[in-house]
Amino acid sequence: MLLRPLTLAALLLTPATGAQADIFDELHGSVWAFDTRLGMRCHENAHTIHFNADRTEAYFAWDTPMVNYKNEIDQDATYDVIEHDDTSITLYLHEESRVTESGSPVVWILRLPDATTYCWDRTDWLPGQCTHVHVRCGAPAIIS
């Protein structure tokens, strides 16, 4: 009977409903800031995260210029995406000048422990050394 194979094909081609967004979907277009760092909180100088279509680059853009780790005025940053899993993205910052103790360029891990918080880890740090905690700006209230 032809109807049964067509029904099965239609089910297989129908997008899943209620599918959980991946980490790129969770971060893309979202606005973040430090929770407590003066001058860098949500209402002062938030940043937006975007990814290119093939998810090989990440772009961070701040609302207004800020002083970066090189003590230079900056307003954006571009990273190469190295790998990812459900809760983290490993990234290499373009023009990164910091190095590990072994002299290799620093490689960053953006960790997303929940939908309202991310922090930075490094591939050369021991597990659990996440730093620079950021909060999602305008995050909806959690209803339990």
C-alpha cells in the first residue's frame, strides 16, 4: 500500500516540535554583560553575540567602546570556533597576544551553565576555573 510509505516519509520530513535549541541558537543575537563590573553592566555597556552562517566564527559587539585586555579602546571581537558541545564553545580570539605557561596562544572556552549565565574558561586551566561571569540582559523571570 502506497499510503503507508508516504505517511512515514511525511513524518520523517516534518520538523520536530519542542526540539531543544543548541548552544549556538541559545547565544546568537543574545545580549550579555557583567553583573557587577562598573561600566560594563547591562544598562551601561552590554554586548551582543553573533555567529556566521556556518558557525565557524563568533562575533562579540559592545554597545559602546571599552578598554580591552591590551589596554586599548575596542568595541568588537572576533573568534574562530574550534569545537563545541551542548554547554560550551571553544574559541580562539583573533589577534590573541596572551600565551599559556608553555608559550602556546590562549584558547578560550565559553561555558553556558544555564540560559541566563555564561563564563570564560581556558583550555590550559584546571576544570572549574571559570571566570568573568556574564548575565543575559533582559532575561525573562524564571517561573517555577
